[in-house]
Amino acid sequence: MTIEECREYLPEGWIAPIQNDPVLWEIFEEHEYDLEQEAVPPFLIQELRDGNIDRLRPILSLYGQPGLEMLRGLLEIDEASRDTAVSTAPDGQTAYAAYFFARFSEARRQEAIDAVRAYIRAINRLYREELDEEAPLDEDGEIEFLSGQEGRDFEEKVRMAWINGGPAQEVDLDELLEWYQDLTYRRDCEDISLLSEALYHISCDFYLSYFLRWPMFDTERENPFLGYFELWKLGLHVHFPARDRAVLVS
């Protein structure tokens, strides 16, 4: 990407922060995707991991407190995944992990239980207050922890059922996602949509990107994805195979 292309496809306020930061400029300069479709490098956040994410502050601060809230979330993700960022091969070569992920500790089991309960309550409240529908999840349901091969097998079963159109393996929360997609950005925050792919590619996780973008939307409602975010930082993915059952996979 040249500086002329930056000016054509990116907000004018982004140009100086990118051009004046050698790390950011190198990342954008090497970006060769279809700029009309994807003006921001999809792996921008990966390129800034392990201590460089604060380089986005001059850009995100253009959006006031919402931008700084997004930055705080990104910094928390970087910190939570710091000890999993680099892997070492048998020959001594090191490489960064392709995506961000955290590692679960049994010592934090109660934190995970509290987080999933809070997430369920937030989902139920949103269904009742925004969608005028019955709460889809039991707030006192069973919570199960799976790890290792057992966890991988469970997630593969969920994935294959979705791919093959088999019997649903999870409670249908599509209305929540449809409601989210209809939200509008705060005034002067619309440009942040350019970061959508980069936020998704942090961990190939839409829900994580939903949490990060939430401050940019024109709503005073508390972020309903906060509990999901707390679980992610603990190294857990949550599934709801039944109304009264939550499965946390590490």
C-alpha cells in the first residue's frame, strides 16, 4: 500500500499516525489485499502482539472514550495470551502463534463459573428487554468443564453438526446476533468498521470482536459480551448444548 492508497481507502485522521510510526507503516505498506474490500491488514493485531498494540492508541483515541475502551480490551487480550504467544520448535527456532489464545488454570475455576453465570444473565436480560422474548438459558443450570481430547471431540461434534446441517448441538442464539447486526455506530465512529476483519482474526472469533466493537455502538446498554470476554481471557470457550447446561472447553 502506498501513501496515496492510504489516503484513498483510509480515514484522513489515520494517515499521520500510520505514516509517523515505522512499525505501523511497514505493516500497512506490505498489505496487498484488495484495498477496496479490505483496507486494513486482516492480521494487523497479530503483527502488533507482545507489546506493540499500544501503537494503535493515536488511531483509536480519535474516537474518544469508546476508542480507548476498545484499546483497553486489545491490551487485555495481549496480556492474557502473552505466555502462549511464542512457541519453540525442537530445533530451537521460535515463532509466534497464528492466533491469540489463553491457557486455562484450574486455580481460576470459580472465576470461570462467575463469568459464565454473568454471561448467561446478560443474554437473558437482553432477550427479555430488547427482543421481548423468553430468556433462552437457565441461570442456575449445570456448568461442565472439558479439556484435552474430550474438549476437542466435543467442539468437533458441534462443528460437524453445523456443517452438515444435523440436529442442533447448541441453543439457538441467532436472534441475539441478528439484533447485534442491526446496531448503529455512534456518530463519528463509523470508520471503526474498517477494523472488523482484523478484530475477528485475533482468534477467528466473532463474539470476541463483538465485545471489542461494543463501545462504538450508539447504546447505553452494558456490554452483553463482557462475560464471554472474561471467559476468553481465562482460556475457555463456552457452548450451550441445552438450556440448562453450559460447557466450558479449554
